[in-house]
Amino acid sequence: MRAAVYEGEGRLVVRDVPDPVPAADEVLIEVEACGVCGSDVQIINIPAGHPSTPPVIIGHEFVGWIRAVGSAVRDLAVGSRVVCDPDPKCGACDSCRAGRPANCTNIVALGVYRDGALAQYVTAPANSVYPISEDVPAELAALVEPLACVVNGTNRAGLRPGESVVVFGAGAIGCLFTAVLHAAGAARIIVVEPSAARAPVARALGAADVLSPDDWAARRAELMPAGADVVVDAVGSVLPQAIEAAGMGARVIVFGMNQNAHPAVHQVEIVEKGLSILGSYISNFTFPAAIRLVESGQLNLAPMITATIPLDDTVAGIARIRSGEAVKIVIKP
């Protein structure tokens, strides 16, 4: 089969690889659609902004059809349409046993440390897949995984109806946060994003204003003089700006990942404002909620899909995300 393989040091190559074979407790999934994630971009950046173990097939935001099941799988049928939690939790480490599966210390993530879904087929643990309606367009079904992560972050934020929000970044994660927080009752959402191409998408998903970083710096006191109740760093490198945007007693959700970012933080501001700085990473029992949101159509996520492209155009698609032109590129192997 054809697959997008990360070979190390910024090298991503679409080439032929052997078809995968499911283990006893796994299923074989024919990939219908797979989204390109910001972490995929970080993996192939130089230097890499996200760890990975090459050679590995990247891609973890996917929907597909079960084509085979392992000998120990009992509750999943061939022909079922499913989405997948690409971060299988062990259920046995201290974090899992304490009810914090998002902090599992034994995750072997699909598309990062084991082969993922930018390919025709992928294998996945049977207990990590979830059925999804055949009525959901493939491009939107592929958003379930990042949406589940964002629902977890939104739960951590504890937004109360009528509160104000600032979201830094209008990539896929920033736009999903905007959509979910808007649906949860945020009174006003301001998105800070340098790419003008992404501004209409953020507005379509619920942002009242989309400002460049310079415009935000100039108008912050005018637009949100008391600071925001909830601030989201969906970039992974703007914690100082997020702290500055926060009001008294605000919750700051730090979501984006960039292991090369080492910003200087004005720590006294956290103390003086009584801020809660909350890291949020992956899903946390939130796949069922994300699936319901997509199946119900409660969130209009279609504006996020910049383009649907074939597998052989993966490198070009990643370049479009890196440039800020695209919000979400979906690949159909």
C-alpha cells in the first residue's frame, strides 16, 4: 500500500510499504479520510517540535471501515464504520488507575510511535475504536479525534455561560475551541491569528473578532479591559501573551505543543491575578461526546475544511498548513 512515512530529520516520503496485519486484539481499518494535524507538521519540522520514532507512518485523525478483526476481538464487526482514539491508554499505570487517562505513561500513539493512518490501511487496538454514523461526511468524521481533545480542554476550562474568551491561534485546534466554547455559551470570543486567510473560518465558527497579534496588542484595553475569563493558547508558544490577556481569576488552557518553545513567563502576574494555568493534551473519556456533537450537526465545522487531497499530495498539504493558508487539510488515501 501507499503511505506517508516520516523517515527522520524533516523527511516525509510517500512510498510503498507492506500492508499491515492486525494482532489478536486489533482491527484492520481501511482509511476513508485522515486529517493532517499540527503535530504532524511539528514532527517533520527542523528541528522537530514534536517527538516521534522514525521510520513511522504519520496520521492519527481518521475515519474508516473495519475490514478484518483479530482472533480475540468479539464486539466489533467487519464492515463497521469507526473513528479511533490514537492514544491507547494502558489502564494500569498510576495515572490511569487514578482516573487521569490523558496522563497515561504507557501510550504508544498511532502516527507518532507506531504506524498511523496516512495510508490505505491501519491497525488499531479494538478497545480504541468507536462506531460513527455513516451519515457523517468523511471530512467531518475525521475531525472527531481533535474535537475530543478540545472537548477535554473545554471541560478543564469550566466555562460558565456569559464568560469572555480569548483564543490564540486559528488553526484547526483554535477553531475547534472557538466552536465548542461558543456552543457552551461564551458571551464573546476574540481570536488572535496572524493569517488573514484563517480569519473568515474563525468568524464562521463563533468568533466575534479576529485580530492580528499587532491589532490585538493595540486594542486589547479597548475590547477587553478587564481581561478574559478563559484564555486558550492553541499555538503552544504564547503563554506570556495568554497570561497578559487573562482577567482576574481566569483559567488559561495551554494546549498547543511545541517542544522548542521556551518563553519567559511573568510569573508574578499569575499570582496577582489568581490564575489557573491548565495544561490540556489529549482526550479524556471525551470521544463519545465528540461523536455526538459531530453526528448531531450541532457544530458547523464544515468551514474548517480547506481542502481534500490525495495521499501523494501530503507533503504539499502540510506546507499549506505550515504557511498559515490552510486550517484543515484532509487526505483520502
